[in-house]
Amino acid sequence: MTTATGTRALIDAVTAGTRTVELGQPLFTGMPCSPNHPGFRMTLIRRHGDMVRPDGGSASNEIVVTGGHVGTHVDALSHVSQDGCLHGGIDAEAAQRGGRHSEHGAEHIPAMITRGVLLDIPAVRGVDALGPGEGVTADDLAAAAHRAGAEPGPGDAALVRTGWARRFEDAASYLGHDTGVPGVTEDGARWLAERRVVAAGADTTAFEQIPAGDGHRVLPVHRILLVEHGIHIVEHLALEEAAAQGLTEFLFVLTPLRIVGGTGSPVRPVAVVAA
């Protein structure tokens, strides 16, 4: 098969009879944001009519200010350290000199075009959404995989639905400082790590079980996935539409920005499924 023929076959396989389902949240000023990160702000810096070209044309543009961990985003392996070390035993203090990370920066997060598996925990428990501060255990994940008929494996992306994204329009409720936020427990994180996924994501502000008023004092799941196993974490996913459509496994597409030395990147993940 020639290169041109192979390319055409690949394009046809991806585009013929497929559709996409959004898995990311929209970005807007005032959107929910962890207090640990600077929030998203966007405003028009030039408006139509500020400058009009001789032919009557005009252009508008904006200025965007945001943290790297705002909205739907993926964590680089430089995001979390344990006992002074990043993944692979790299000295965290030395790696962050000069205003950016020289190791495990966001520019090294791979583009992900891989199998995605939706692990729908509320569906397993027979509820619309998990309650504040509830944990998602290894048994929950295994049950969700059994229900889906698809267990995540090496190189896959495992997406954990808690139903919490239903609160996204209400920032205080979604962030859950006074109530807690549901999330994966330590044994759940180890279950994912054992399957050697490339990324694990959820529809919450942090891929952690957060008790009421906890304030992210500790991040054991981040330690297990990022530091111990080199598994990227995707947060603030939008999984309600995927769940409503009954998606279980699909082609998962995620492309991070190549932010040199950064600790994370905004992303727009999609599921590609048969039409």
C-alpha cells in the first residue's frame, strides 16, 4: 500500500460515518475555577469599528488570561511532586528554576488519539449523580467497566463520570468547598495504574475525593498517577452528553498546547463514534 493510499484509507476510516461528542467544558469569564489557580478571563481588546480598512473591512480580537489548570485541562507530569521529586525521581526544585520546568513540561504531554472508556459510576449505583464527598473505589471502577463491557487497558484513556458536571453552571456548588466533591480514592487510582492507562479523567475540579472544607490539603491520587506512574490527569470533563448517548468505548482525541515548561494545558477533548 502506497503512502498516499494508506493516508486516504485512514482519512476515510475516520471520517466516513462518524460523529463527534464534546467532552470538554466551554471557557467563559466567571466559570468555576479552583482557588488554587488563577481564573479564566476574556475580553475584547479590539472591536469592529476601532479600525476600518480602506475597503471597509474591520477586525475584532480578544485578550485571554488564564491559568494552565482552568476549565477542561490535562496535567503535565511536572504538576505534582512527592518528597521533592517528580515522576522518575527527578529533583523538583532543580527542574523548576528559571520560571519554567526543564523536565516533564506541558510540551511533552502526548497528543492522545486512542481508545477511550467511559466509566459511569452513577449508572452502576442507580443514581443520577454521586453525592458530595463520595469516593469512587476500585470496586466501583471494576463494576462500571463490567457494565460498559469495556475495561481500560494500556495506552487507553479512562474517563470517570460522577455526574458532578451537572453543577457546572453554579460555581459554588460545583467547587463544593462547604460540601465536598466526589472523586476517585487511592485504591481506585491504583486500579487505573495497574491497567497502565495513558490518562485518567473526571468531571470534577480535581481527580480526588474531597471531603467538605478539605481545601486540597493532600492529593494522594495525583501522587499515585502523576508521580508514581506517569499517568496524565484530565479534569473538568463534560461527560453528561456522552453518558446520555450511552457511550462506553470510543476514539478519544485530545491535543494539549505545547506550553514549554508548563504544568498543564487547556484542552478540547472529543469522542469520535459511529454515526
